Amino acid sequence: MNRFTFQNPTKILFGKGRIADLGDQIPADAKVMILYGGGSAERTGVLGQVRDALAGRTVVEFGGIEPNPRFATALKAVDLVAEKGITFLLAVGGGSVIDATKFVAAAAKFDGDAWDILKSHGSVVTQAMPFGSVLTLPATASEMNSGSVITHAEKGAKLPFMSPYTYPVFSVLDPEVTYTLPKRQIANGVADAFVHVIEQYLTYPTGARVQDGFAETLLRTLIELGPEALEKPEDYDIRANLMWTATLALNGLIGAGVPQDWASHMIGHEITALNDTDHARTLAVVLPSLLNDQRGPKREKLLQYGKNVWNIDEGTDDERIDKTIAATRGFFEDLGIKTRLRDYNVDAAGINHIVTALEEHGMTALGEHRAITPNDARRILEAAL
Ligand code: NZQ
Ligand code: ZN
């Protein structure tokens, strides 16, 4: 196991009716800004619950944060924070709203060009405003991590940043608010959480038994929960399990002390920057192709994953790896997620664009060995056409 420092300061309020407990988590004299997305939070009544919980407080609302949140939109919120003297931010939504809120929290305290926050992947951030979240979509674990991904449409860039200052102070996870999610978003959430686990697990062995065992349990749980969550949208136990599994998939615990990959994510972000394909769908395209391409460096973990997650333990190593990758692709397809670039209108010219963008964004040494170059990414994408 590698050396690590682990600290996760986010308090979780989990279960039915927990939005009502919001008020206790925010200082009484705070000037609060509620940030939300394109209207689902209003339609589903979640915003109403939040307003009730904050009755009598000074509250300003900022709506209109897009899926794959935009830099320009977040900067408008930063201006409003200054204008209204806001002291606490509250994100109400999915990963996009929480990510935008993290960016606002950092940018509002940053002297200089906010683009530098993204360009430096967060290393220039030295402080941020306090913020909490009310999660409405189990997927990203943004509710319990310090990462954020922001799209700069004009620059054609979708870039991640992280900072120890951008953990939510608290997050409310009420599984009942997920009942209104369209099937497409549930499928996306299951696939995204699945690939988060894979990015931290499917690298090379380091003898980290608890991290491996925990990761395998999360993967098996997602394989069970995915179809169940699609079939029974109002089953509390299924939604509760899904919500907590997605949070645990990327709250830092299974990633402590182990090598991490993230190449599928970085390549996938460029597909979204190109044509706005849903984040999870880009992963379902890149991952199976990347696993096939990287079967050499990932051999031992691929065999372990096949055996412990998919019960594949017969045949030669390569046969077992073939079956394991096919099972992974089949899992995404069964969720209703297509796994080929052509399904998302990306052709050879699109691949050229993605490869150039990876170079421009400094994504030139990806994967757990920092050995995946843009040329390797091209081969992986061509095999995914
Ligand atoms: O915008 P509204 O109207 O709110 O609708 C949203 C949006 O259209 C809707 N929705 C959310 N909760 C709902 C609901 N509809 C009905 N009922 C509800 N309860 O769902 C749509 C998608 O929302 P979004 O927040 O975009 O989805 P998700 O949570 O999957 O977040 C995706 C973003 O997170 C980033 C992705 O790149 C992408 O930009 N990621 C963030 C990570 C992190 N911070 O750690 C890690 C991930 O790997 C990922 O990159
Ligand atoms: Zn993801």
C-alpha cells in the first residue's frame, strides 16, 4: 500500500426528510445563496423544501446552472455573491450544480483571473467560501469530495479542479428526491459511479486488501442496483443504496493508498467538450476500449476484477480478460447506454479534434503509469468507433 493522507471533512445528513434539518447546519446570521439548475428542483418540490427549511433567513437564489456547468454562468454567480454580500452557498441539484458551486466558492475568494483556477487544476486556490449541498442525483460524489469539472464553452474546454478548500461543509442525501429522475439520469449515475470505482481499482496490485475488497463490493452492488433502480423508481431501499454507493465510490476512501487511473475520465471530458455528450456515456465508450488496449499493464487487476466481480475464472488469461471486458460493455448496454463513438456522432475528424484537445490541455501522460499519450488515446478512440 502506498503512503497517503486521508481527510474528508464533509458531514452527511442521510435519509427521509433530512432537508428539514438544513437550517441547523448554516450559521444563523449567514447570507445564503441557493444555487440550482434548469428547473427540476423547482418542479419536484425540492426547492420548496429548502426554502421552508431556511424560512426567516436572508436568502438569494441563483438558477440556470447547466448540465456540464459553464464557466460564464458561474462567474455571474460570483458577481452576485459580491453584490449581495453572500457568506454561505447552498447547492441544490446534481453534480453539475454542486461543481458550479465549488467553482463559485473558490472564485469568489480568488484575486486574479478565475480561469487560472481551472488551468492550474486548483493548485492556486488558497481559500474558498463555505458551502453545503442538497443532492438530487446519485452519480458524481461531488457531494462528498473536493473535485469539480467546469466547461469553458468558448475555449472548447472541460477541465477539472480540486482543492482541499472545496469540500462541502455538509450534504443532505434524501433518497426520496431521486424518485423524479428520468431513467436516462439513473443509468448515467450508475455508470458514472461504476467507472469511478474502476478508475481507482483497476490499475495494478499494491496489496491494498480493504480498498480492493471495498471497491469490488461497490461494483457488485452497482451491477445489482442498476436494473433494479430503473425498474422500481419509488423503491426507497433501492434508491437509498444507490445514493450511498455513488457517494462512497468517490469520497476518497477507496482511493487512499492505491494508484489511480482517470484516463477514461480525461478522454471522456474531451468528448463532452466536443459535442455535450452526457459525462457517463463518454465513459461507457472509452472504458471498454481502454481496458482492451491496456490489457498488458492492467493484466493482474483485470483477472482479479473478472473473478471477484463477474465470476469469470475459466479459460486462458486472455480469454478471461475478453469475457470480463465484454461483461463490462454488456452492463452499460443493459442500462440503455450505447458504447460506441458512432452512437454519439463522433467520427475520424472528431477523434482528431479530441486528440488535439488532450494535447492543448496538457493531458499528455494519463493513466496509473502516466504512460498513455495522446497517440495512445487516438488508438483507444479509433477502436471505440
Ligand atoms: O438542471 P436541472 O433542471 O436541475 O435538471 C438536471 C439535469 O438536466 C436533472 N436532475 C437532477 N436532479 C433531478 C433531475 N431531474 C429530475 N429529478 C431530479 N431529482 O438531471 C440532469 C443532469 O444533472 P447533472 O447535475 O448534470 O448530472 P450529474 O450529477 O451526472 O453531473 C454531471 C457533471 O458532473 C461532472 C461531470 O463531468 C458533469 O459535468 N463530474 C463531477 C465529478 C466530481 N465533482 O467529483 C466527478 C465526475 O466524474 C464528473 O466528471
Ligand atoms: Zn465521472
